Amino acid sequence: RKSKSTPSGSNNKRKEQEPVEPQHSEDSSRSLKTAPKKAAGSRSPQYQISQLVLAYSQKYQQLFDAKILRIRQTLTSGGEQVWEYLLHFQGWASNWDDWYQEKNLNLISPEAREQQEKLKKEAKARDAERKAAKRISSSSSKASNVRDVDQNIETTKVELHKAFQISIPTDLQRQLHDDLSNIEACRVVMLPRSPCVEEILKEFAAKEEEDGNKGGAEWAEGFGVLFRMSLRPFLLYSFEEAQYNSIKAARPGEGVLR
């Protein structure tokens, strides 16, 4: 997986209600919508378990999509009792789960999404500046080393690699997160399903033909052959092979595309 900004936090003294040991806790004053300033023990938590929120990371200065897994009370260094939430960040493995204080969580709204995009652009700009400075420093160092070795070299060619960033829509992030959860829990997909691979390829070929692309049907047929050849040796997880063998035995006349 390519490197990108990840949410993280800092430690606080805690009084737990849940039997889970956190690794870190976020502490930031920046938030779009926060709870009233009262002791946590005098009111109910503002957010609920399984609720989707936007969590602000002080370290990366960004808002991240997250799901609340657990809730507890924690004691800050100043002796104040506050609500704290164990978050799972969408699109990330469970080892990135972390505890965040209530003041760092935001309700999902158009305004919050707008702020999220703004912070993301600012983070990209900071990252670009750091990379540019690093490239300049690296280029200067390499040029100096070459001149020290051979004074006859007039110029130094430095190869620069352009970094590409892919923006994944929120809906796709949630789907990938659900797929990851199924894999980690060894849960198989209920079969048969619709649309299946065969239906998707037929729909693709029909759309290509409608658009005047004559090679669409041939491409779909070739992809179907590749999928059949790759399914069992490369695409199935070990816990899925039993399901595959069972379905093949029950439906010997049907292809794997269905």
C-alpha cells in the first residue's frame, strides 16, 4: 500500500469503562462541532457506537472518516472527565484503530465535508513543498559528490520520480473496508450473486458495442478466460476454497463466471 496520511494521537491518563487498552489518544482543540463544556460524568456521550463521524488529527491536520467502535470516560491531565471514542478509520486496517476525545469528532455534514476537502488540499500542498525541498537538497548533494570525484563533469543529471496520488470516493472506501473486514473474519460471500462476473462482462460488451467499440466483446471474452484460469490458483483465499469446491460439486455444468 502506498504511503499516505494516517490518523494518530497522544497518551492521556484514563479511567476506562471498556476493557480495551488503547495505544494513543488524540488531543486537539480544532473541531467543527463539539459537545458542551461540562464534565463528562454529568451528561451522556454526544456520539453513539457504530456512528460514522469525521475525526480531526492534530498530527496530520486533516479530517478522517471513521466509525465508532467503543465509548468510555477518560481523565485528562487537568483532572477533567471527558468522553473518549475508539475509532476505526475507513479504508485502513484495524491496527490503525485509535482513541479520540469527543472534542475532536465532527458530525458528517456538507460543511464538514467542505472543511475536510480544504484540509486535504492544504496537506497536499505541505507535502509537495517538503518533497520539493528534499529533491533540491538531494540534487545539490549528488552534484557536489560528482564534482568531488571528477572535476571534468560539467553537469549532473538527477532523475526525479513523480508521485501519483489516487483519490478514492467515500463509497468505494466503505466497500473496501467491508471487504477487508470479511477477509479478516474469514467470512465468505453468499453465492450465487447478481450481478455475477458473467453478467458484468455481458453488460460491458453490450455497452461497448452500443458506443461503437467493436473490440469490447472480444475483450470481455478474453477477460472471462483469464478469470476462469486465475480464480482458484490466484484469487481465492484458503477459507474460500471449501465453498468453491462445494459449489462446483453441486453444479458441475455451470462455469465459474456465474
